[in-house]
Amino acid sequence: MDLEPAGIVPPDTDGQVGRDPVVQSIEAMLDEDRLEEALEAIEAARASGQGNPLDLTFLLGDAYLGLGRAADAEQQFRQVLQKDPDCPSTRYSLAMSLFLQWRFDEAEVAAQAARDLPDAVVDADVVYAALLERKGRYDEAEPYFLRAAAAAPDKYPPPVRMTRDEFDREVRKAMKKLPRQFRQCFDRVPVVIQDVPDAKLAKGPDNEHLAPDMLGLFDGVPLPETSEFDLPQVRPNTIYLFQRNLERAAKDRADLIEQIRITLYHELGHYLGFEEEDMDDLGLE
């Protein structure tokens, strides 16, 4: 799910906020996913007294979101809201940081507060719709996704929908394209399709880093770490694919089919114990 803030709205107290060259430079780093570099630049700007402090606090939260540090991001956004409670981008970003921590009830309150602002950003509709999805209220969620797609089509293309039978068929097609030695793995590791990730998946000791917008997951013990003498696992090895997350990540039907293939192969690679570069070399990326 690509739910990145549109950028902080300038507080009324400073007409130049957002136009500061230091802030603009850091925003460019974030746009280019140079997240660690952005963190260093924010720290340097704060130490030297450069840049608007409120903007820098927001951008620090934005960087933390990009790095998967949602709890740290939440702290920064709350600091901004203490001084600028009606900032639309920060209201949305707080909701997103709560969503990524699986704190859905709090996220829904925050998303509704973001949507209630007269100059609400379209991103607030998207996170609100994602929260409706988690409740299985798919028909209610769809208009919000479509509204966001109409307002910002480059950022939020309309979700590409498939029936479960169609999705299953594309998964099987992707399996068949693998070499035989890889296809045989699915005899031992079932592929389970869920609409969105079950919150129980995030409660495992090794799963604290997981986010509810993930596309797929291998849950279990990688093959190189097991032996014939191991006791049966409480939870069997499983590959999960999350259909509605994949549908929202795709630009069109062809892209959705490709994302299904990439995600399936990627999670199979995790089961086999491959590193990221190994998956790329073996065509599992």
C-alpha cells in the first residue's frame, strides 16, 4: 500500500514554512527514498538551527514511516499536532502510523479526525478505507479508494479486483512457471490466500516487524534451519498471499498478475532460506 503523506501543510504562524531550502532538500531525499540520508540531514539541520523546527519534526516522522519505524513516527506526529492540531497531512500521518502498528481502533479515530478537516488530504480517505477493509466492509471501503484514485490517479490507481477463483488460478499459473525442484516445495508448504493479514500473524516473536499492508508472508522455519529430527511445529510452515493488499498495489490487471508471481516467488525464497540477492539471481524476485 503506497500511503505516503503529501507533505506538511505550512502552519499559519510562518508564511515561509515549506519553502525553506533545507526543508526542500530533505523533502527531495524522502521523495527519492534516501531515508537514512534524510535522517542525517534532519539531525544536522536541528543541530545548526536551520530549517523550520515544526517541518523538521514532521519530516522526521515521515522518514521513520518509510523505515518501518511506525512507533517512532507516531511520536513525531503527535509533537507536530500539539502545536498545529489542524495540520491535514499530520492528522493523516498519525492515523497511518497507528494503522501500521496494528492499532486499528485508534487509527480509525485518527483517520476520521483527518477526514473531518475542511482541507483534508486525500490520503486520509485511503487509510480510512483500509481500516474498513480490515472489518470486512469491502463495499463501504471501495468508494473511498475510488475517490482517492479520481483525486490522485498517479499516486492511488483504482484497485484491480479479481474474484477469489481468478486469483487462485493466477497463483497456480505462477507455480507452474517455476522449475520442478521449486514446484515440489509447495507439497510441503501450502499457499494460503487471505484478503488482508490476520492480526494473529503479527503476534509471533519473529513477526514484530510485519505491517498490515504487506503483500505476502512466509510464516515458519526456513528449510536450512530444520532437520529430520525436529519436533513438529505448533504452526506449520505456510506462505500467505494477501489478495486485497496486492490488488491495491497493482496498476492494472497485468501488473496484479505480475505482483502475484513476484510475491509468491519471494516468499518461497524465504522458505528456502535465500537472501534477497539470491532470489534475484535465481529469478525468484
